[in-house]
Amino acid sequence: MATAYLLLAPATVLLLGMLAYPLGWEVWISFTDFSPLNDHGPRFVGLENYRHLLADAEFWRAVVVTVGFAAATTLAKLALGVAFALLLARPFRGRTLVFLAIFLPWAYPASVSVIGWYWTLSPPIPTAYSPFMGTLKYTVDGALGGGAWAFLSVTLFNIWRGSSFIGVFLLAGINAVPPELFECALLESRSAWRRFWLVTVPLLRPFLALAVFLSLTTAFADLANVWLLTAGRVVFPVVGTQAYWLAIKGGQFGPASALSLMLVPFLLAVLALLFRAFDPPAEARA
Amino acid sequence: MNPRPWWRRAGHAGLLLVATVYCVFPIYFMFVQSLKTAQEDVFGNPFIVTNPTLENFEELFERKGQPRNFVGRALRRDYPFFVWLENTIVIFGGSVAITLAAGVAAAYALGRLQPPGFRWWRRAIFATYVVPHTILFVPLYQVIIRLGLDDNPVVLLLVYPTMALPFCVWILSAYFQNLPREIEESALVEGASRAAAFYRIVLPMSRPVLIAAGIFALGTIASDFMIASVFLLSEHNQTIPAGLATMEVALDELLAVAGINLMAIPVVLLCAVFARGYVRGLTAAMIEGA
């Protein structure tokens, strides 16, 4: 057993040091009035920061935007991903090429493609395509309010990249299901639509659940990427970025920590639901 | 299967075409821009390039202080692109290696040795994904300052593995857990040590899953932009993504696009070479019970 713990040590130490400890610190700070602007150290204020947040209309706007963004992108990514996986599931001529094309958006490093996407969709320079993009931007912003186009372009980027990951992931899932099961289904029902909902979806359920969860976690990263890229010029109040702003610009570490932690219970609830969906089969077999 | 009517086949082909164009077009667009001269960028057709040139790529590698043949040179900064490239290679390679080493060790312990409560341990590792790194900047900075690693690329070697580890441990341990025990046991009976049995037998058998974990790690690490740009401040410590983001896009748009391509092409090629292995590895892990 000592070997087991020894082998677990590197991964555990990394996760504890770079995730759990900062998280714990953040939880503690969220109960204090800590700020580099004060000359005293952190002072315990209980739930004060949280109470303020819940009474803040701006916070609720951020929550709505965050949850809406996460839900919309996840649904779109799932729909496209399932479509990609089903398209690739059967052999046909040129399948390798189409597979590679679908794999590309995920394989293309998002750290730089987000820069490219962002500047292509909102070009600040006199390129040949900027008049067109500019018109598009002002039309959307005019209809939906300032910053809408930037937000939309991040949404599109996240869907573009995420659907690629989910498509390839679900393709692996389809390959893991014994083909006989699909063949039986073919005999049972002639309607492709019914087969999809009654056979394919239940069989892929654990993989769909995993894909949803992984896609949720990247949705936030993409938002933050663009937000940082534009040095916070692009305004869309999302929980994570609002908190960062509050901490860095306002020096209010306490409220900022409380604000960022508000995301965690939401994601934990999703994870708990998903564990129910994808764990039982493995445990039953073990 | 009975032959499908022509309209079904045409529909299928049409869908494939739409999917391919949707996936590839943005990448194609970025690639085309990087091959343009400034003149063509402004006056040409945005979708094609008529006089492809590599001068944007060449310019990236020009040494500091050397004169450039562009007007308005006074306004434009020089970029140590070569240093960024070196940093990126070292950090990406190192992070993937650390992720795989720590991941394989942990997964072997959880899947094979199964200490008490291993299932909860594995869940806890996976559950760390509920904490987006976006919300950890401020406390992470405290840790980094305490470690004395402020503005030091080593930070990324510590942070990046935590982004990919949970998933890698999950798939690797699912795979290890369900490999038949006899495989290792026969080697142990013949007097091999546990380490030798692992190295000679289990590891080679896990090749596809290792590839899947490695590609996932590379993809995840290569997609990070915020951690690099928040924690690496001085120019000579930055990776390509962090550095490109500091470029003045209004003046150096073509240069930035060339940089994007230069960073992306090797990563994409690596992923493409292992793409089939990636799917096979994921499938193997899923068959063994995700």
C-alpha cells in the first residue's frame, strides 16, 4: 500500500498545491475584508461579502449571462458533436480526411486561434475584410447593445472548438459500443429518429455526460481568454471576469473571492448529476 | 446493407462537405492571411492569396536591432520571437511529460494497486475540474510569490499539468483497472519485480491510451492563454501565445497571424499524426469502463 500512496503523491501534491490550496485560501478570504489597500490584515466579516453580492443587481446579471452562455454553448456543442460523430461512425470513401477536418478545430491551439478569431471578427485595421466585419459588428451591437458582437464571437469560437472535441470524443464512444447493439436496433425500428433517441442516446449516455462536463469547464476559459486579450475592454459581465476585475482593479479581494466562488456550487451540482450518469456501469462491473 | 438511393447519398456527401468547410474554413482563413503582403492584405480578396510570400514568417525571426524594410519602423516594436519559441517548446514538452509521468503513476496506483477508498480518490481528482482556473488567479499568485517563482516560466510547468491531469488519470486508471490481472501475475511468478512487470508488459500494452492522454494533455496545454499571459510578464519569459497577445495588432497584424500559424502548425501536425491513436485510446479506455 505504501507504493500506492507513493505513486499517487506527485499528482496529489500538484493538485493540492496548485488547486486545493489556492481554493482554500480563496474560501477563507471570501469571509474577510482583505484588501491590499487596507493597512490591517484580513479581518473576519462572516457572510458579509456574500450578503452584499446577493443584493447586487449587477451580480444577478452576471449570473444570468454566465449560466445562459454555458447552457447555450453546451447545447450547441452537443448537437453538433453528436452530428459529427454519427456522420463519421460509418465507413465511407474519404472518411479519414473528413475525420481530420473535424479534429482540426480542437487540435489547433486555442491559445492562438482565439487571437486570430477575435481579430478577424473584430478587425481594428484596414484589411480587405474589415469593412464587412465592421458593418456586421455595428449591426449586431446596434440591435443587441454594445459588446454583443464580441460576446457572440466568443460564443461562436467556443462552439466551433468544442463541437470538434465532442465529436471526436463521441466517435470514440460509438466505437466502444458493440456494433451488434446498433444492428439489433436496425431490425427493431425503421425510423432513424426513433432509433437515435431510443438506442443511440442511451448507449452513449455516459460519454455524453463526460463530454458535457468537459465542455462546461472550457466554456469559462474561452470567455476569460478574450476578456484578457482585449484587456477588459470588451464588456460582458460574467462571474469569473467580474471577480478578477474587482480584485485587480478594485483591490477588493474579499468580495472578489466570494464572487468567484459562486460558480463552484453550480458546477459541483452539475458534476454530481453527471457522476450519477457515468459512474454506475464502471462500479457495477468492478 | 442495401444500396441507398442517390438522394440519400447526395445528402450525406452534402453534410460532410458542410461539416468540413465549417471546421476548416477559419483555419484556412488565418493561414491565407499569413501569406499576404501588406498591400494584398488591404486591397486584395480576403479569401485567397495571389502572391504568396513568406516575408511575415521571416520577419518574425529577424534579430532585434536589425533594420526592417517597412515604413513606420519607429512605431513598431521588435519581438523576441525566437525566445518565445524556445520557451514554448520547453514548457509544452515539459508539461506533457510531467502530466504523463504523474498521471501514469497515479492511475497505476488507483487502477491496479487500489488502496482503500481509491474510487473516491479518483472521483476527487476528476472533481477538481469544477474549479475553473479563471477564478484562481489571485490566490494562485499568492502561492507563486511564496514559492519565489514570480515571472518565472517554471510556474507553467506546475500549473499546466493540473489542467490535464484529472482527465488523464481518469482514462488511464479506467484502462489499468480492467486489464486482466493474469498478464502481470505471470511475469511476477517468473520472478520479475513489480516495476519490471509494469515497464515491460503493462506500459507497452497501454500505448493507445497513453497516446490519448498525451494528445489530450498537449491540446489542453496548448489552448491556455490566460495563465501564460497573467503569470509571465517579462518579454523574454513569455511563450508564444502570451507574447503574441502583447503585439500591437493594429500595426503588426500580419506578423501576429504568421506567429499564430507558426505555433499552430507543429501542434496540429503532431495531433494529426496521432489522431487515430487518440480515438483508439479513448475507445479503449471507454470499453474498459469510463
